Amino acid sequence: MTTFPSGDWAVLYGDYDPKLHKPGFLSQEELLPKRVINLYQMTAEMWEERITACYAEHRGRTRDEAEMEYLKIAQDLDMYGVNYFFIRNKKGTDLLLGVDALGLHIYEPDNKLTPKCSFPWNEIRNISYSDKEFAIKPLYKKTNVFKFNSSRLRVNKLILQLCIGNHDLFMRRRRVDSLEVQQMKAQAREERARKQVERQRLEREKQREKHLREEAERARDELERRLLQLKDEADMANEALMRSEQTADLLAEKAQIAEEEAKLLAQKAAEAGSEMQRIKVTAMRGQEERRLMEQKMLEAEMLALKMAEESERRVKEAEQLKQDLQEARESERRAKHKLLEITSKAVSSPPAAGVVPAELSFSRENLSFDFKDTDMKRLSMEIEKEKVEYMEKSKHLQEQLNELKTEIESLKLKERETPLDVLHNQNTQQGTSKHSNFKKRWMVAAPWR
């Protein structure tokens, strides 16, 4: 069911492209008849999701191929291409006459799906009418003529015109093609083959462009990753440089303090020496004073020695701080050199390139149309051959239709089914289709005459 609108979109819009056909692009479109939508317990989003999935299956087909596939599915519907007319048989029973490309069908008024009898075009010899009476003469002379009445003469004219047109098309499709038609078909096949080759070439180019685009995107991502890595390394180098500068400043400050302390200690040591000399001079003045002076000298010497040792220690500490300052400045110089190397690599990295055809007698009161007998065996063989070829081609599509039908059958609302829906379900369960009805001989129609 969802195959019909999906085929319609393939004819109208071409291949499905997820970049262009985003969710909701069918929200303003009439996807299915409201009667069908109300028959199933499904939202509009669920219908759109299934139709979009089927639409994507048509990728790679031309619009003509998608339209042909759409018509192949539609022609198997029970009411497709059937024109209905109200008629009445000799007994006065109301019936429906259906005219389509396969033949004539007799229906009950309340059942337009399953015909009670059918007359294939290859089993009809003549169709005619007189006033409101219409007659169908079968090919076999032993069988009776089926007659019925219509409501108006104009309806009989319309029925006869439809019969002539459909029978002519039926026979034309089964004739052996002329040389000119064969040549045209051969040219058409060659053209289809050429278009197929062209589509394959375009598809390969698309794949190649897609591959190149993906490669370019990967190269761009790799370049971005590398740039981020270089940026992180540069940030780390800047942090190391800042730490080195801070350490160097701190060491320089400590070295200055140690140097000042050493100068102060040296000054104190000099003062102590002067004091010792003065004491020595003073010691000469008295013995007691000398003893006291000796004691003071001893204390001064010890203090001077202690101050000298402290001064020497401070000098060594100042020299060590100068050495640490020199090492810190060397570490700062190496950090600046590494930052310059990282910056040079980021500038010199090369960017990646992105891609991107009977006889007919007519009068006002009487008309007749004779169908001449043809080689029906050959026609039947050709019909069977075409059916086999079509079934082989439609196997995958039929499987898809069956799968979709099974999937949404559980969502159907039984209380919203119409009488035609009930009849269609019964025909499906009994295995009855429009094609299987032709297996019934038209003699079954005797009760309806």
C-alpha cells in the first residue's frame, strides 16, 4: 500500500536524498486516501516513515522506470482500469458490466471486486447492440449469445466504443511486431542500456566524490587535532616559561638579600677588629684593665671569629644563590627556544586540500463489431511468457508488498472497513484475483442470462 505513494514521489522528485528529503517533507502532501488512512491505527508520522523507506528503495531508477514499476503494481488491483455500467439481464436482474483491458466482466451491484463471469477478449467473436439491447457473441458457436439491456442508447454506444478500443489494444499488444517496431524497440533497449551505463558512471563518480569528501574531512579533522595539540604544547611551554621567570626573579631577590647581609657582616667584622685594636692600646694602662681587656679581647676575638665564619657562610650562600639564578635564567632561555620551535611548526604545517492497432458496421439503431479469429495458441504462449518474465522481475517487489501488508495489518481498524474492504479481504483469503477469474468459463454465466 505504501508502495504507490513512494513510487509517485520517485516519479515526481527523482532519487531519495536524505539531505533534501528531511522528516516532515511529506506533511503537506496527500499520501493516501482518507478512507485508507482511517482504516488503520497509524499516525501521519508512521505513514510518512514507511512511505519514505519505500521511496528510498527506488534509488538509482529513472523517472520512466519508476513510473513503469508504479503502473505494473497498479494494474493488478481489482478495480484498476474497469469502467462499470448498470445493466439488466432477460430476467430483469440488476447487474454491473465491467469493461477493462482484459475483457468484459459481469458483477453483482454490491460487489465490484469479484465478477460472477468474465469474457476475455480472445474468446469474444462479436459485440453489437440494437436500441437498448446489447449482445455478446462468444468465439465458440455452440455457446449461447449473452444479451442484456442498458438504461439508454447512449450508454450502449459508449460501451461499444470502449469494447472496440480495449480489444484493439489487446490484439495490438499480442501481434508480432513489424520490422520498424522491432528496430524501434532495439533502439529503445540500446538507449536504456546506454542510460544504465551512464547512471552507473554517475554513481561511481558520486561514490568517488563522496570518498574524496570523506578523505578531505578526515584530513581536516586531523589538521584540527594537530593544531589543538600544538596549541596545548604552546600553552604548556608558556606556563613553563612563566614559572621559570618567576623562579629567576625569586632567586635574584634572594641573592640580593644575601649579598646585603654579607656586606653588613663584613662591616661588623671590621668594627670588631677596630675595637680589638683599641682595647689593646687601652690594655697597656693597667694590669686590671689589661686582664679585663684580655677578657674583652678574647670575647672580641671570639665574636670576630664568629662574625667572620658567619660572613664566610653568607658569602658562600650568596654565591650559591647567584649560581641558582644563572641556572634559572638558562632554563628560561631553553623554554623560550622551545616555544619558538613549536610556533614555527604550527606556521609551517601544510593545509590539506578539500574537495568536495474487425470489422465494424454502424447505423443509428444497429451496430455490430466482429472480431476475427486469430492464432490463439500463439497469443496464449506469448501472454504466458510475458507473465513469467514479469513475475521474475516483480518477485522482489511482491515480497516487499507482502512484508509491508503484514506489518500494517495489525494496525487496521476493523470497525472502519467498508463492504468493498470486507470483499477484498475475503478474496485475498480465498486466493481470488482479477486474473484467476478468467479461468472460469463464461458458461458459468447461464444463471445470469
